[in-house]
Amino acid sequence: MRKKTAHRWQLTLTMLVGVFVAVGSFWLVQVVNQAGQDEQVDPYRNEPDYIIDRFSLVRMSQAGKPAYIISGDKLTHRPVDDASDIEKPFVHSLSGQQPPMQMHAQTALIDQGNTRVQLSGKVDVLRPATAQAPVLHLTTPALTVYPDEERMETAAAVALQLGQSSATGLGMKANNATREVQLGGRGQLLLPPRAAH
């Protein structure tokens, strides 16, 4: 009697392991098939949905006035992440309170709902001189710009010229609305001598 009971337990345990293996294999096959079907449904989902040559985009402020203009040689929009790649971008801010700024680069990526512009490749920023502020010229290999907030930042090396003064650093945060610039890392600051009275 004990042999039959032990044999039944072994048989039951073997059957349960077999059922679990079969169910697990079936589940794994379904997961793999579903992943393959998802890829087959839209194999071109990362393809651009539109490409525009020699474009100009005007972003309006909440007051209904032009806030900034982004233009370039070519804009490629991808619907999967709602981002746009730009060749030879030019960004021109038109803030009413502060002097306008002009930015050039080799490429740009616009993402996060068109609120962030990532410029890269020989980034050149120029704010012409006004009665209130001297000329500002900045060069860096990469720069992230938040045009709606009138601020920009980078972790790359920066060369900055403000009037007759110049500075270099590694990393920068700048706010055009408050006219504040913070340079990070090791750098150099050159100030012209004061004019004699």
C-alpha cells in the first residue's frame, strides 16, 4: 500500500512539473510572437512623417507676439517621440524686455513639446550691444536652450566675451531675462584695465 502511495506522489509531482513546463513554454511563445507582431504592425514608426527644406518657425508668446524664430536648411520630424532634427539651425529670440539673441550651430534637436532646443557643433551665440548692455559673444560645442524661459545651459567648454571682458569655463548656466551668467569648472577671466579719470 505504501509503495502505491509513494508511486502516486511521484507520478503527481512529475505531472505537475510537466504541466508547469508546458504552460511556461506556451506563455513564452506567446510573448515572443506578440513582440514580433508589434514590430510587424508598424516597422516604419521611427521614420519621419515630414521633412521641410529651408524652413522658418515662429513661436508666439502668451501675449500673442513673436517670441522667437527658429529657421534652418532642413527640418526632419519624427512622430514616435515628437522630436525634430534641424540642419544648420538659426535661433533668433525676440524678447520684448531684453536685447534679442542670435544662435547658430551645425545641428539641433527640438523636443519636449517644442520647449527645448539642443544645439550642437560650433555653437555661436551673439547678443548685439545696446544702450543698456555691451555685446555678448559665446562659443561652445553644445548648448541646450529653453527659449520660453530665456535660459540656456551646457556642460561643455565655453568661451564668453562680454564687451571688453572675456571668460572661459567648463559648463555654463545663463538667463537672458535676468542677465545672469554662471561659468563652471576651471577657467580664466580677463578684465580690461579701468579707464583713468
